[in-house]
Amino acid sequence: MLDIIENVAVGVSLGILVGVSGYLKNVGEKFKSRKLMKTVAVGAVVGGIASVLNVSYLQAEAWLATAGVIVVVENVVKSVWRRWRGKDG
């Protein structure tokens, strides 16, 4: 049971990271808490499912390295690029 709670907490944390980085990439977009909460909820569900399916930390780390990091890096690059260019694109 503790594993499920821990994995849900990790999912929530990563959902916050992805949601905030997604917001920051869009120049001039108004912050939408509902949109962030949806991303956080998805992170929590993914964390819970990973625990139920006995996904090891090694597997999760590999998936994060190939998927999650790509998303965050892409959002950071878009954020910097759009602010440097002065437009949304």
C-alpha cells in the first residue's frame, strides 16, 4: 500500500513539472489551473497504475528518460525560443 502512495506522489510531482513547463512554453497564455489539475491527475493515475502493475523503478526510469525528459526539454526550448523571438511560434 505504501508503494502505491509513493508512486502516486511521484506521479503528482511529475504532473506538476510537466504542467508548469507546458504553461511556461506558451508566451502570453493565461494560467489555467484546471488544465494543470488535469495533468496532475493523469500523473497520479499513471503512478498508481505503475504500482499496481509492479513496474520497477528501473523500468520507470528508462521510460522517463526516453519520454518525460523529452517533453520537458521540448517545453523549455519552446519557452526560451518563443520569448526570444517575441511571438508564439
